[in-house]
Amino acid sequence: MPLTLKEHIARIASLLPQEPLLWQRAGLLEEIDRELLKSVLLDGLPVSRVSRLMGQPAVLLRRRVRRLLNRLQSPEFLAAARSLPHLDGRQGGLARMILCQGLSLRQAARILHISYFEARTKLMEVNAVISRLETNQPAPPDPRRWLDPGKPSRQRASVVS
């Protein structure tokens, strides 16, 4: 049986101040979500008061808090957070937006000014890095090095007929 929101918040509130790791995870969220969690969990403001301040219905804000807490504790979020140092700039931004902040692939592609197809392929690369890190496999060799290990990796392959 799932916990009510008050029970869920009480359980998390007792954990969060003692767990700096979870607050580090909250650092990957958008600023407004981070401040929402801080005001509800640490400052102890009732969700109804925060909802009045934000001009949103309390029901929606309660649901949002619950989703944020579930996302912070999910294994997908943790795997994405661990993989961020191993990703290049665009892959890291995409992983942070989709896996950490919960944006859709289309929204992330629009923010990064890339096509949906490119975002999808970058997300597949991110998932490959995450799975490789979870299984502790070494990075695959650079295919450009297969051509001639003694030369720089920017050489082009010549087609042999």
C-alpha cells in the first residue's frame, strides 16, 4: 500500500537533512524544484501555503513534490548522476534534462537546439555509457584508431576495392 503524501514527506524529511547525498542529488534538479523541496521538507512549510505563494493548486503541487522525491530516489536518477562526469557537454546536458530533471526528449531537443533524431541518438549513447559504467566494462576503443595506431586519429579511412 503506498504511503500518503504526509507520511511520505515525513519519512523523507527525517532522511534528507541527515543525508547530504540526497541534497547533492537535488542539486541536479531545476532551481524551482530544488527550492520547492527545500521549502516543504527543510523549512517545513505546508504545501497549501507554498501553493498559494506559487499560484498553483495544492493538489498539483503535492503531486509534483511526490514525483520529485520519487525521482531523487530512483535508480535511473542515480545512474544518470554517476555518469555525468563521463559524458561530453551535449550528452551531459541531455542526460541531465531528461533523466534528472524529467523533461521529455522533445523538450530537451528544443532547448538544446538539436533535432529530435539527434537527441534520440545522443540519448542512446548516454544509455550505453550508463550501462557500461554499471557493469564496470572498459570504454570501447576508438574506431578511428583501428586504421593506424601510429598516426593521429583524424585521418580518414581509404576505401579498398
